[in-house]
Amino acid sequence: MYVFVMRRILFYIPVLIGVSMAVFGLARLVPGDVVDIILSHVQMPEQAARLRSLFGLDKALHEQYFDWLGHTLRGDLGTSLFSGRPVLTEIWTALGPTMELAFTALLISVLVGIPLGVLAAVKRGSALDYASGFVAYLGISTPVFWSGTILILFFSIWLNVLPSGGYESLWSSPVQGFRLLIMPALALGLNFAALLMRVTRSSFLEVLRQEYISTARAKGLSERVVLFKHAMRNAMITIMTVAGVQLGFLIGGSAIVEIVFMRPGIGRLLLTAVLRRDYPLIQGLTLFIAITFMTVNLIVDVMYAVADPRIRMKI
Amino acid sequence: MKRLLGRRGRGSQIIPGGFLVLLVIFAALLAPQISPRSPSTIDSGRQLESPSGGALFGTDNFGRDVFSRVIHGSRISLGIGLVSVFVATVIGSLLGLLAGYYGRWIDWGVMRVMDVLFSIPSILLALVLMGILGSSLTNLAIAISIVYMPIFARITRGEVLSLSSRDFIEASRSTGARDLHIMWRHLVPNVLPLLIIQMTINLAFAILAEASLSYLGLGTQPPAPSWGRMISEGRIYLGEAPWMSVFPGLALMLTVIGFNLLGDGLRDRLDPRLRE
């Protein structure tokens, strides 16, 4: 197991180096540099030259890369060109609201998607199966920014029961924080639930076809034990893999949901950074998102190996 | 009804999916003929009118006809979707072909670049790319193509790897066929069905990506009638004129459902790996 985890980590190292080069290259791809952005509208060649040497922009490209990498490895991601605050502080502040949203959405999608998927697989061909299949198509095809808008229309404008946007921390004001979290988490969670439901249904159907299930039934085990003890364990492997691959969907989706509901968070921070061309912040965020996403994938890989011992042997 | 929604009769989703897709193509091709008004005509006397016989989907804050804008929006969605998926397919599968066929360092290099692209959630990668490239229709297509390229590279590479070890490729090689000949005559035709399925499914994603970026204000610029942008423009008027956001969203959803159904149906019918 230990060897397996180490091998997976080693696999991600070249990718991580690639990501760091890409992120470094980001700011160099655009015409002009940071100094041009700071000193836009003014002509100050002397100051510009001084700033360039201050930022190390007059060095060779590979020197700049290693300088940047060195700072990054020490946790220094630079400062935002607009707020003047360290990039890491900006990310840290935005992380809380995004985590609240992503975890609640994940919880909703697991609670809705997996049981519905199991039900659809067990009652295969029934009206319930078709109905849930249809709803899943709707769920997958509806962009979160539109379902979010429709939720606002119903619950904030017509029924006037929930606030249409904003953010309060769940820790400092639980009630209002929760009221503000419901709609964004639903918009995102139901979207992901549709995906989980489809995966659960197909992997359950796959598992139920296998011989050991017939054996379990023939032994006289109750249907509940067969489904939730025997079938679930194997079906979960596929569900976890697919869900893991699609987690990016959840991370990306939360960014859009944040904009719809005017919540602070990683996605909103990235959008503002992009709109303002705040390169240190864009670089820091991209690196952060890539590392988070890779870590999540690594965890999924490991969980996958825990659930299915055969995987550990193969790789 | 069961047949229409059914997922068991293999590939029966092709019918409703194909119907929706044809409807959108029809709307895009005949947009000027179908729309009662021009999508950009501003009429200050008819602002925020609710849907009626005069304006089927109502009018927006500039008095523009929402129905005409939704119809014209199909051109942007389909246009950007098709162009970007086509570019992603051509470049991605070419890279995958080279990686799978030649192996060694080409394979390693190409696939690591693809891994890097894969390591950032697609919509966020597109967002960052738009930030670098700047907002325009061409850049929108470029950004979306880059985001979806790795999928095609991976699929093609995997297929090429498994085909390369098969007898007919060995046979062709032993008769002295050139690499280019083997790739073009033997590998490409075998990978094509898979690519077509993947293109259809990814069209749904590309259309969603275009709409999302336009919603965020990074894609198409006003007054272009992009569905994503229309939904975001309607956000402020949601209380007084919900039709401004509701109808473009419905059009977007139906289009995406259409491509999803069609893609899944094609996969069930054509994917050799699913053939029993």
C-alpha cells in the first residue's frame, strides 16, 4: 500500500513541474509585463526600468523561473497588484466560503444521487427508472448559472423566503449563513447529483449481473444484505473513480455559482483577477487550484486501491 | 413514451436527441427568416414587455425582441461549439496518434502536456485562457479548443496503442508500408467512430462552456445575442422581466440535452467496445 501511494505521488511530480512552468509562463505570454500594467497610462521609462529590476524582470527567463519557483516553494506567492495583500492571504480568505459551498453541494449530491441511482438500477425498466433517467438528463444539461437564476426567481422573488445572494460565515452566524447557503448548494449539488445518479445506476447494473450476486441470493440472504453489503462495495469502486474524475466539475461549478449568488470565494477571486489582469493572483490561484485538484485525484486513487486490492497489484 | 425516453432499447435516445439537434440547426440556419425582428433593433417604446402575441418571449430592457435574440443565439452557440470541438478533435487526435504510434519520448512529452491541461478544471482553465487572450469570439473558440483537446488526445492514443499490437497493423508493417500510410489507412478509420461519439458529447460541453464564459462576461461581447450573456443581462431584471433570463436558458438547456442524448445514443450504437 505504501509503495502504491509513493508511486502515485511520483506520477504527479512531472505534472506538477509542468503546471508550475505553465503557470509561470502565463504572465509571460501576454504582451507587456506587470510593470506595463502598473504604470499603464503613464510614461515613466526610468521608474519602469527600476521596477523591472526590482521584480527581477531584467534577468534571463530561466533565472526568473527558478527565482519564482524558489519563492513559491517557500510559500511566497507574491502580492496582488490591486489589493496589495499577499496572494496567499487572498486565497486563504476566499477558501472558507468555497469549502462550505463545495462540501454542502457534495453532501446533497451524494444523498440524492446515490440512493436514486441504486433505486433506478434495482427497479430497472420501471416508470421510476425512466423518470429518474429523464431528470438526470435535465440535471446534467442545465447550467448551474441558469438553475441558480431559476431558484432565485422562485425562492427570493416570488416566494420571498430566501435571500438572493451574499455571504455570512456558518460559524459566526449559523442561521443566516445557512439561509444564504441553501440555494447555491442546491444549484451545484443537484447538478452533480444527476451525474452521480447515472454512474451509480450503470455500475450497479454491472455488478448485479455478476455471479457472486446470484450466489449471495441463492444462499438465501435478504435482498437488503445483497444490495448494500455485496453489491455496494464493488459498485462504489466505479462510482468513486468516475466521481473523482468529475470533481473538477464541482470545483469549476462552484466558481460560477459564487458569481450567481454574489458569494466571495476562490472562483469569484479568480474571475476578478482575470478581469483586472492581476497576474500574481492569477498565477497563485491557478497553481493552488491545480494542486488541490491533483491532491483530490490522489486521494481518490488511494481510496480506489483501498476498496479494490487488485488495483494495488496492477500498477 | 417509454421508447422515447428509453435508455434500454440500444441507442433509442438518438431519435429525441436528433430531433432537438435538428431543431437548433434549423433555427441557426434560418435565423433571419424565423425571427420576427432583428436581434439588435432597440425600441425604447417597448421596454420589458411581457410575452404576448406581439413579442412571443417578451422584450428586454432595450426593447429588443427576446424571441429573435434567442433564435439568433443558436448561431453563436452552435458556431463556437462546432469550431472549437472540430479544432480540439483535429489537433488532439493528431497528438494522440503520434503519441500512441511512436511511443517513447513523444508519447511521454505529449501526454504530460495533456496531463497539465487536465490538472485544472476545464471551465477555470478556459477562464484563465480568456484572461490571457482577451475577450473575442475567436479567442473564445481557441480557449475552448485547448480545454477539450486532451480528451481527444487520450482517447486516440489509447485506441492506437491497442490497435498497434493487432495483427493487421503488424502485417501492414511487414509488407513495408510507410508509417503515414498505416496511420491514415488503418489507424484513423478505426479511431473515427470513437471520435465522432466523443465529438457529439463534447459539443454539449463546449456549448455549455461558451455560455458559461459569456455569462461571466468573458466570452461574446454585447450586443451579440449569446444565450449565456442574455441570462446574465436578465439577472438584474429578474423581478420585473423573468423572461429575459428564462427563455435563453431553456434554449440552452434543450440544445445541451439534444447533444447529450444524441451522443449517448450514438455511443450505444457505434462504440465497438460496447458491442456484444
